[in-house]
Amino acid sequence: RAAPWPKPHAAFIVQYVVCRELKSSRHDRPGRTMRRHLVLLSLPLLLLGPADALIPSTPGEQTRRAVASIRETISRRAADAADGGDASRPPRLYVDYLIPLPRETKAEDIDPWPGGLAQQYPYAEEIVREILAGVVDGSTGDDCTTQIVSETDCCGLYIQQSPVSARDDVACLVFASPDQFDDLKRIEAMVGPRPLILFNRQFQRAEDFGFFGKGEASRVLSRYEWGYAF
């Protein structure tokens, strides 16, 4: 399990600046380099209020906030459809979750994730299972089924089954990259009107899908909105 985050300073809200580079490994395709930059701010409490109200102080708090935000987004989309909105736009959500560093991480470590996505995946799986169990009413961790979409790219599909009705199931695709675009379309067709979450996606814009794929990618990704981001 990952260690809890330090308490925010009493005078400033301090978020971490994380710059990590995921280079080719036996789990990555040759030549692939991915960079994620989380640019984080420091703002006076006098202007913005208590730090605890703005950023989660522990991984557990981040998970609780993610669950609440996802549930609210899904409910709002369902209410819009019921009120005559676009019923052809089922809940499609982005979730960006800051995975806590492993406990064994040291201050002098240049890259806390030397194994890249393969090292992060077990942590992400635990987080996703907890989030999905909180999103689907009455469900538990035992109600979650999994499927490896790409072992090479460390991409997996999780489906949280509702004990009430299959129409209340929620699906989540973890670490999806442009290489999984065909899989994403297949999964979208399978999920249908039920919610689908892209957890910590490995792309930022339609152009990441290449010159010939960006048009179709733009049409597909236009259906997505933010469910949670930190």
C-alpha cells in the first residue's frame, strides 16, 4: 500500500510537482516515451480557505472525492436524458487519479516508478476496484470482473456489476492509450448506455491518435467529460 501524503502546510496549499518519464521496458513497445507533468500550485490560505477543503490530505480522501464526483456526474447525465436531453450520449467519463508513491520510495529516487505502467498497475487496480464499489450501489469488490485488454501496454477492463440490475453496471478502462482505440470502440459498443470510465488515460488529445486517426478519435472522445481529476 502507498504511504499517506504529508499534511498541507498551514500557510500555503502545496501540491507536488511530478515529472516522470516512462521509457521502454519489457512491458512497453520499443521507442515509446511518455511524459506526464502534473503542474501543481501554491496559493495563500488567506485567499482560498483551509487546505483540507481544496485538496485531499490522504489517498482515502482522494478516493472518496472521486466516488462522489463520479456518482454526481452519472446522475446528472441520467437526469439530463430523462428531461429530454440527448439520450444518445451515455455517461462517458475521464478520471485522472494521482496514484500515491510506494512506501519504499526514497527522496533521492529520480524515478519513483522505474517499472512504468507495469509497476503502477497493481496500485491502480486496487484503487479502481474501491472506486467502482463505491459508485455502484450495493456492490462489493466481489462484484467486479476484469479482463486484460493489452498485456504489453498494461491496459485492463473492469466491470462493476450491480446486484439490482445489469443496466446499473459501470465499466472502467485503465491506462488506455491510442493503441487501444479499436478496443475502446468495441468496449463502448458492448457497454452501450451504461457508464464507461477512462482511468488515467495515456493520451491528451485527438492528435495523439495520429494524422489519419485524429478525426475519428475526436468524434469518439467528444462524448467524454470529466468525472474527477487530481
